[in-house]
Amino acid sequence: MITDKKKFSQLRQSLGRLSNDIKQLINPFFSEKPVIKGSVYELKTKCGKPGCKCAQGQLHGHMVVSASEKGKTKLRVIPSGFLVEVQGKVRRYQELRRARKNLVEVHKKMLQVIDEMEAMRREEIPVSGKINASS
Ligand SMILES: [Zn+2]
């Protein structure tokens, strides 16, 4: 029998909230839209030609996707005309990763709550004391 009804009802509410959170967090995973792993930024470079403006400090800018593959950071230049599309796909990828990270957190909290609820409901077998092992 649950002695602390108030506590149990709070835990029940937490469980409900957490399961709503999970429903929200798994939403982006139902999508089929493509994603690109990494992050987009502008890489500034010098081309090395002596007369170029980059020699005076006006570096060349390239939009790149940076992503780690097998522990190494790989840079890929985004072809001109593809920036908006690539940015969108990268943003979607980052949303998935964020949602996944949050899911782990919510899941962890949910386990704490259900463990606590289970502990509050747990009972022992009533003691009868009439059976002895040798009979
Ligand atoms: Zn240059």
C-alpha cells in the first residue's frame, strides 16, 4: 500500500510530462528528409600567389562543411549555389543530434521516476510463520 499518496501522484504527473517530452523529441526522426552531418562555416585561406589580395590580408572565403569521420575532422567545400540547401540539411542533422541527446536525458529521468514509483508500490509476501523447512 502506498503511504505517501501525494508523492506518488507527483511522480505520476512527472511520468506523464516526461512521456509527452519523449513524444515531442522523437518527432524529427519520423521524417525522410535528407541530412548532412557536420557544421557549416567560412574557411579563410591564402592562395599563395604573391600579387593576390590575400597576401595583403584579404583572405579568400570558402563555405565548408566540417565533420568528423573516424576521429578526423574532414572539410568539404560547398559548391557555389548549394549553400542554402546544404545549410538546411546540416541544420536538420543538428536537430536530430540535439533531440537524441535530450532523449537520453529524458529517458534517464523517466527511469528514476519509474524506479521510485515501483519502490513505493513494492510489498513483501505476508509473514505466516507456520511453514517450516523440514515439513
Ligand atoms: Zn589569393
